[in-house]
Amino acid sequence: MTWYRFDALLTPAGIRSPAFMKVDERGFVASVQSEAPAEAVSACSGFAVPGIPNLHSHAFQRALVGRAEAARGSRDSFWTWRELMYASVERLQPEDVRDIAAYLYAELLEAGYTSVGEFHYLHHQPTGEPYAAPAEMSLQLLEAARSVGMGVSILPVLYQTSGFDGAPAGAEQRRFVCSVQQLLRIADDVRAAIAGDPNAQLGIAPHSLRAVPAQSLTELVAALEPTSPVHIHVAEQVREVEECQAHFGAPPVEHLIATQAVDARWCLVHATHVTDAELVRLANTGACVALCPTTEANLGDGFAPIRGLLDAGIPWGIGSDSQVGVDPSEELRWLEYEQRLLRRERSVLAHGAQPSVAMRLLLDVGASASRALGRCVGTLEPGMRADLIVLDDERSVLAGLAREQQLDAWVFTARRGAVRDVMVGGNWVVRSGIHPHRDALTAAYLRALSRIR
């Protein structure tokens, strides 16, 4: 057991100052209290807040950043971006995926994410043939996360069709396509590799209603362990909603809830274009929603439905998705800023009990993580993983502010430099804002880019 003393600690009940936290030998929080313990204490100055869970990541897309911003034709869109994304995977080899992911995960850690849900659909060789080890690519992601100290939930993706009508996947999707049995074999291999590792978990991800026929989706979910997280893209694009409505006679979220036993282990990614009636149905399931504001803005998806989720009491979280943004404070900032632009008001997401927008969002953002990632993460209380970040309240824009104001400054003003130290599972993985392997990770990442470009 190790005791830590922080100047302040953000707990589900609010800010405790000072705070003493005991971490057990497996990296779980054993106790949080205001009184100094009798045992020796490791003093940590600063304001500690729960590490931010990243519910939705496509790690390999970090290699596409900066290469998809030039206009293509008279009207650029999500669908033209997708063509570039498909082209970017043609030359990726397993070691490239590992090196890109390790670099990305170090970036995420330095910014304040401490766990990640890796929604991974790049399974096969460039020819479309499976690797000798079917889970080769997923295991490379697991290795990348372990090499930098990131908590990870591997979410192998089922991808089969190119539309709601069941049309076969295109040639450019050949590295993604699996049968249900192939995907379950990948899952079995990942399960064996993470056995006994409290920093890793396995879930599953039917890609979307347009890419997974109803029979396959039902078969896949029936084969899962009852507690395994299930993630699915839904209602991200207007065109997707229109095609779903035309084919099934219902929009995506309504159709999903009507045809599947959606419950608290489900995480619906984006749900950008969702109706009020769908929000009511969704609230009754216990499922959560993963919002990715920087990616949704970058791709022209639309505004995240955060106000509707909050009003309906639906759990939600954030994700870095395409990696155009790797900072959780930026995702949270844009949730509020989108609402300010839509309503031409300020402090839209505050409420009477909690006037600080940043405080409300930071308390909410981890509440869904344990179910969505299948791990005890998102809050700092007994039984949860000791995943936290320490804000630099001396040398950053946070200096001189009251505690709640420091949270406001981090979310609405700070850029790189506000996060000083990061702990994952009781181990310090970032000190003074820098991952200890940053130089080696950067060199490996640049080598991977040179190979694939």
C-alpha cells in the first residue's frame, strides 16, 4: 500500500483539500480521506483530478492528421475524407500500427487521458487475407498501450457490408471484413493475452448498422460475455440517417433499440443526429453515448447532442476518434462552445447545483467509463483504478486561481502545459508534462510515417 497527499483532489462528492489517497499493490484506490494517516505519505503538490477516459479511438488514423485538409472537388465531406482514410491503410503493417499507436497513446497520456477504448477494424493483410495470428493487429495495439503505460480496452470491430441493403463491402474495405466467427477468434486471442492484467479489457464493436447485418449483430452479441462492452457507430451523418430511415422505416437509434437488447454495457458513438423521441428511448436503456467534438467538427458531422443527453440523464463520455484533437480539455471545451454558438448564450451546460461548466463536465465525463470500457475507471474512490492527473497550478495559466477556477482555466483556456503528472494504475507514467520515452516514441513514429508514405 502507498499513501499519497495532494493539495486538492476532485472526487464524485466535490473537491477535497487536502486529500490523502491510499493505493493498493494492484493499482486500485483503497481509501480517500481528509485526515493524515499514521503511515508514511508521499507528498504530491498540486490539484489531482481523475484521469479522463477516452471512449473512442482509431489509433491508426493519427498517421492521417494533416493529410486530409485540402479540399477535394467542389464539395468536400465525410464521405470524401473516408476515401482518403481508406487509401491511408493500404501500406500499414503491424509494426507501423504499433509505433503509431504508442506515439499517440503517449500524446494522450500527456494531455490527461489515462484509458482508451480502441475501436479497431484494421484486421487483415493488405490482400485481405487474415494474418497467421488472426489477432495480430489487435495485439500490436495492446503492446503499444502496455509500452507507454496506457490503460486500454481493445474493441475488435465487426465489418461486413457497405450499406443498409447488405451490399458487399468494397475492395477498399478488404482489410476490415470479418465473419462473426473470425471476429470471435480475434476476441479469444485478445482475451488470452490480457488475462490477469487490470490495465486491459476486451469488448466488441459492431461497426455500424450499415456495416453489420441484423443477423450478424444478433449472433455477435449473443456470443459475448454478459458484461462485455459493446460499442457501435450510430447516426453520425445525415446521409446515414436518411438511408436507415428509407431502408428500415426508422432512424438508426430507434431501429437499434427496437431490434437489439440495448442495455448499460452499450456505448453509442456519436449519435449526432438523434431525435428527442430517440433520446427518451435511449435513456430507458442505460446505454451511454461517446461524443467526439473535434472529429465531428473536422468531418462536418454536426453538433454533439450534449444538451439533450444531459436533460435526459443519459450517461456520456468523450473520445479522440480520428486524432485531429488529442486533448480532453479541448473536447470538453467544444461541447460548451457549440452550445454557446447555437444559442448565443454563455455557460449553457451549467445548472443551479453546479454553476461551473468545467466542474459539471469533469464530474460527468467519467461516470459512464466503467461500463463503457469494462474497467473500474473514471472516478477517484475506493475500488476504482488509481488513474489521475495532477494539474500544474504554479507554472501554467492555472496559477493564482481558486480550485474551481483552475478547472475552468484548464477546460477553457489552457493548452499544453497544464497537465504536470499522470498516474495510471498507481504508476507515474508522465512527469513534468513529458512521457519518459517521448524521444524514442517520436523516432519510431516518424520511421513508420516514412515507410507508409
